Amino acid sequence: MMTIRLRIISGEDENFFREIEIGGGATFLELHNFIQKILNFDEGQMASFFVTDEEWQKNEEVTLMDMAMDETSDSFIMADTRLNKFIFEKKQRLLYVFDFFNERSLFIETFEIDGSACPGPKCLRANGDAPEQLDLSDLLGETMGEPSNNLDLEEDNPWDLPDDELDNDNMISYTDDLENL
């Protein structure tokens, strides 16, 4: 039995922090889900934990899904990896990457460990607003598949070019018969 107390901070807002406690036998997935819940993040986004050194340099990665490219590399999956595999003393550090596209992370440091039983994860202290998680619909547009410009794509000659210029176009179009080129 072991209770781990973690402090979560953001490099984006010095007023933001969360202090949580969680059992050492809990998985990284349980920690991930709890962080998602207390920060109101979208659970559908990718995330990873990195075990780091005291300078926040990344060492082992604990991923949401199995990302191993080959059988020889060590891979740690959140659902299969218990916190006490990597966290067993004060001052140990993790990075929680919550926004892969912009390489945004939260910094997590162990500030206390004791031998008591922890019935479940709980937020002990909270201050400030969590950093906003990137919403992919903002990047992709609310209505995917619709043209983003005002060209009438149904029109044969939307650029008002003379017909003979269109006939001499050397570019291959999607309607060309590629076998007869």
C-alpha cells in the first residue's frame, strides 16, 4: 500500500496548479483519466506520460496505446503500467503531454509518498484555470468536406480563361485516362 501525492503545474500559467493523491498501485491510465476529469479535457485526445530526470529531460514514455514499432523496444502502455513502477520517492518527475500537435505538456512532481492506503484518486488543492486543450475542429473546420472558397466548382471555366487555354493545359486532371497518357 502506498499513497502518492503529485503536484501538477503548467508552463503557460504560473497561477495554475493541482495537487492530487492516488494509490501507487493505480495505473497510468487511471491517473490519465483523473487528470482528464479534473481539468475538463476531451478524453478523445491522445496523451502520453514521460518519466523525466530532475532537469525534465524525457526518459521512458508511457503511452495511451501500444506505439512500439518493433518487438525489441520497451514500450509501456498506460493500462498495463502501475504508477509504483516509476514513482517510488519524492521529487520524481513526469511530463504529461496533452496536446501532441503543439507539444504542450503539464509538469508533474511527486511531493509526498506514504504507506497509507488510498481509496481512490482525489484532488487535494486546485488553483487557476487549466490550459485550454486544442480543439481539432477549430483546425479542420466545423464542416469538413465543404469547399472553403467561393469558387463555383460546378462551372466548367470558373477562372474565365479562353477555352483554347483550357484545352492546352499540360496538367493531368482527375478525369484524365492515365493509361492513355
